[in-house]
Amino acid sequence: MKPVRHIILGLLIASAATTAQAWGEREQGILTGIAGVWLFNQLTRPEPQPQYIPPPPVVYQPAPVYVYPSPPVYAHRPRCHYVPAIDQFGRVMYYRQHCH
């Protein structure tokens, strides 16, 4: 729509320049040249492109890390008891430690 408006305006100025009775051909030519240059500049000027503004980056907060203490680990205590070592005559020679 914008170029059509400029073309119509340029044609109106050019027609006013050619129908001016008080001016000579030289002045009409100058006015027509000015109108033509103005119209050329209006039609060749690039349209301003809309600027793309990227959205701000989304910042995700990391999930909180919960550290729970591990349950205590107890070492297995061996259960030991003493077993008598008996000789061939049935007498106790010493006590031997037996663990499991």
C-alpha cells in the first residue's frame, strides 16, 4: 500500500509541475526532475524489517540435593567360645578358641 501512495503523490506533483502556467519549460522540467528523484528514492528505500528480539533464556534452578546419612554399619563380631582339647586319655590338655 505504501508504494501505491508514493506513486500517486509523485504523479500529482509531476502533473502539477507540467500544468503550471506561470512557469516556463525549464522550471517545469526542474520540478519534474525533483519529483522523479523523490519518487525513485521513496520506491527504492528498503522497508524497515521488524527486529527479532529473542526471548530471554530460561534459567532452570537445579533440584536441591539431599544427602541423607547412611545407616551405621557394624562389623560382624565373631562369636568365639573355647573348646577343650582332650588327649587320648580323656584329660583336658588346653582350651582351643573356636570362632564362627
